[in-house]
Amino acid sequence: MNRREVLERAADCVLLDRNSQYGPPENTFVEIAGLWSFYLGQEVKTHDVAIMMALLKIGRLKSNPIHGDSWVDIAGYAACGAELSELLEVKNET
């Protein structure tokens, strides 16, 4: 799988597949951040969820670096994290 294929598959996942299955990532990541915050006893922000999910995939790749879906998922989490951090920045400016 080349770079373009990874990014195209990630785009399909975050813009079509996952969106239709789970709703917009900003809603899902807010829910996950709330659950993790409660469990950990400290605030977890939505962009932290994207970072930690990417780290999960990186940990899996350490064991199996040829697993293409993990590379795709990392690209998807990066895209979601970038968007969520931008939304956070806009929210902090208001």
C-alpha cells in the first residue's frame, strides 16, 4: 500500500464508514474523553483521545509493522486530532 492508498483509505474511514457507523468524530471523541476522564480521575481532551488511539496503533505496529489497517487508522486519528485541536483553538478564542 502506498501513501496515496493509505490516505485515501483513511479518508474513506473517517469521512464515510466510521461517520455513518458512529456519527461525527467530534461527538464520539467527546464521549470517549468523558469516559476516560472519569476513569483516570483527570481531564482528557478530545485531541488527547486521537493521540492515545494513534499510540495504541503504534504499539500494535511495533509487533506487526506490515499490518496495513493500523497505518490507515493512524492517518485517520491524525486527521481527526488535527480537526479537533483546531475546534478547541477556536473555542478557546471565544
